[in-house]
Amino acid sequence: MGPPKLAFLALLPLLAACTAHHPRAPAAAVQPIGPSYIDLEPGWRLRVVTPILKSGGYRLNLTAPTADAGTVTLHAGDDFLGYEVAYYAVRARNGVEFVSAEITKNGRTAPQSQPVAHLFQLPRGVRHVRLIYLVRVSQADHDMAVAAAKDTDALDALTRRVQANPADACRTEPGAYCEWIPAGIAVVPQFKKTIDGGFEWVPAR
């Protein structure tokens, strides 16, 4: 059997954000603090897609793409076993809480009681949670950090430090918390949008 193939739009991390057929939320519904970070709101959720690899870790190395009948496919190779989709709820007082997860391997999907990667282990007392996106090249081998603090001033100060010095500034200290999302894991904040009398989860960014 040859290496598994994944359709282009099903590739990680695009599995976490493949909702392009849904209209984006109006600007008033999303309150990003700036182009490089976004504050999480109570009632939102986080959709987290994690690749499962034989070699461990989460960074999926893809081989050269091929085209067949107008469809572009990328080869994940024998290292790729499957992927997990996990959901976390954003709470007003408890920060971010794990809700559910399921793993897909060999075309079969099964629920999981715990996520593969234990993320968002926030300390008690933090009331403001933010995702920080790195928008410039740095020596830090990460693309996103989770920052949290008891007040917005402390969170803003932490964000500035991480942006100025990504390699060293993301750390937990009194009154503030910072954790890198492992490279290869895709995290997408979502919120409910009313559509035709019902609702759908759509990306907040």
C-alpha cells in the first residue's frame, strides 16, 4: 500500500479552519484587540486539530503534491496515523474547559475521554484569555501562544513582551500565564452565528 493521500482542503491544519463556504461574521461580532491576537469571549469554543504521528510530536511533514483530474493531493507519508478533533468551551469564570474529543484513524472515528495534547491548563483566578499569533519570523519554533491574566493591563503587558521577545518572554509569572501551542496543532476560536433560525459555529478570526 502506498502512502496515504489527503485532499488538499482536508489537510492539517486546514481541517480546523475549513469553513470557507460559511460567511464571515460581521465586524461588530468579533472584537480582536489587534491583528496579531484575539481575546476569547465567554460562549465561544476552541476547535483544536492535532495530527497523530508514529514519530511523536505534532508537526506533519508533507511530501510533494500531485494533481489528478483537477484535484491537488498532498502525501502525508507513513508517519501520519490520523488526527484528533477536540473542543474546548470558553467560560466566564473558569477560563477554557475541555468538552470532547474524537480521533480518526483508517477512516474510523471514535470518541476520546481525554485529548491527545493537554492544552489550556490555566491557573485559577485568571479572567482574561488571549490567543497571540506570531506575525513575524522569530527563533521561537511556535506560531501561537495562549496568554491569560487577572486583569487586562497585565495581559497587555505580557502580550507586548511575547511579541518583542517570543523565544524567552512566554512564561508564567505572578498574575499572568503564557503557554505555547505546540507547532503542528491548529487552534481555531469559534462562536455561534444565527443562520436561518438555527445556528452554526463559525471562525472568530
